[in-house]
Amino acid sequence: MNIGLLGGGQLGLMMIEAAHKLKHKVIVLDKDKNCCASKKCDSFISGDYKNRKTLELLANQSDTFTVETENIPVETLNFLSNFGPVRPSGNCVSICQDRIKEKAFISSIGIPVVPHYKIKSVSDIKKLPNKLPPSILKTAKSGYDGKGQFNIKTKQNLIDVFDELGSLPCVLEKRINLTKELSIILVRDSSGNVANYPIAENQHKDGILDTSTMPGDVAREIKDQVYLYALTIIQRMNYCGVLCIEFFLSEDQLFVNELAPRPHNSGHQTIEASLCSQFEQQVRISTSMPLGSTVLRCPARTKNLMGDLWFKDLDNKKIVEPNWNLYKKSGVTIHLYGKTIPRIGRKMGHLTELFLK
């Protein structure tokens, strides 16, 4: 079967690898001709997600459609649904790509989110209390890996940052004391069958995921609450695909942070540690194959390999590729995404370490 994939980043690259193992082909649409997925896909279309002729070219080559980023126009997904299944649907992606809409949906089904305010105009800011608690301003759309997030201490500070952003719609979240950051990856097919991987425990640096351990060290009652919230969310969305739900744990209080309608960085260890990876699940759901097993063969930890590793010799301003032999040992697998230009804070790859008994 031919899968039309919107987005060509590293998640798409790993999905293509899984698709080829199952004898499916992948046609990628992305603006960047040198994107990660362009090197392994079966066909590549360079173009804009909103261009009708480009979309028709993708549609004519594809039997089914999926995404590797939530930043795909909903109108694009709805258009492609005239040519084949789109998993996840445009409606589900629209919830996940807008923090205001996302938080409203989660709250509407009785699941807690961090206390927050919607900020769409200066008048919204003027209605807020004069003395604000320490907060984080997040753009409603297109924020990832700590981008589009700003620490806010005063109301005037908030006004200034909002102005610098060009009055983009935002969410102002109260800063909470984090005990742990958790995530869970679920899969749901078109018949409503649901499965989940173990809960992952995540550590971030500068707003970017550093390491993710699966399964995480989580108390039984918290696990049960995560499972209940996650199942409620995926069912109420009528979601079809791979869904990651991120949680904040503050002492014994659990909050949903955000949703990702695609495979997620905190699930990369499933490639080596699980019987069926999150990427294979995406392929299976897209092509109407049965769900695979989410059983974890052994505990595992994924660590991101950031562009910072290429810049150890800052005095001489040299970019030097790391000596990967230093990372290699039993149970460790290194994945490089084929990005040609390293940058500070850019994900260049990841490694997974299996904790074999």
C-alpha cells in the first residue's frame, strides 16, 4: 500500500523504515528537498501543504495519509480525506495544534490542566490580576522544544513579550513545582481498539527532552490515573493513530500538559525495546493492519544527541563530529537522522540503551 506522509522530519524517516519492513511504500510531501525523510522515501514531492495541485499529486500516488508533525493545515487534511483515510483526522490534529483549543477540550472532559489564561489581545492582559504568580507564556501554535515559551514575572513583562510576539494568541500558564514529567503513548485503530506502551519518565534541558526512560518510576495510583485520563482522551477524541500525552506531576497532582498526534520523542526506545515500535504502529493503523504488541521486552532509556555535541571546540569555532565509538557498548543503538548542518539545540539523532537482565 502507498502511504502519503505529510512532513519529512526524523519522525517521518523512522516511520519510512518501519513501513519498508512491512512492504509498504511512502510518498513524502515537504517543503525542504533535503529533509530527513527525503533520503529513504519511495517518492518525494517538494511543495507547500496548501497548494492544491501539489496535494492532488500526493493524492494520486497514495492510498492513505498520515502526518509526522501537528503543524499541517487542517484544510489540507480535510481535502485529502476525499481521496483516502487520513489517520489521525483533521479534527483531531486541529485540537492538538492549538494550545487554547487543546486545553479547552481536555478541561471539558473533566481532566485537569495547569491553571492558565487565554491571551488573544492586550485587553485580555488588562483583565488579569495586577500581581501575577510566576508564569510561562506559550504561543498557542507552532511551539516545540522550548520554542515560543517565555518566563513571565510581572504584568508589564507580559505586555512587553506579547507585543514582541506581534500579539499572537498565547496561553499564560502558572508555573508549578514539578515532581516529575511523564508521558504515555497510545495507539487506536479505526475499529476503536486501543493499546498503550508503558509510561515514560522524562528529563528536559532548556525545554528540550534530554532523556526518556520506559517504564518510568511511577507510583501505582499515579499510573492508574494516567491510564484513565489517557484512555478517556483518546476515546472522546475518536482518535485513530498514534497519540502521545504529556503529563506534569506536582506532588500527587497530575495535569495534562499537551497532546502530540504522532509518534513522540519519548517513545523512540520502542524501536529496540518493544515487540512493535510506535512507528510500526503508525504504519499499521494507516494501512488498516491489526495493532502490534506494545509489550516492552526490557526497560530502556533514550537520550537525544543534540547539535551541541558537534561544538566542543568552541575556542577554534570548529564543527567536529563526535567519536561515536565512545558511545558504543552492549545494548546501545545509535540513530543519526542524516541532518547535514548541526546547530546548538538541534536534534541530530538519539541513542537507546537497553537494560538487559
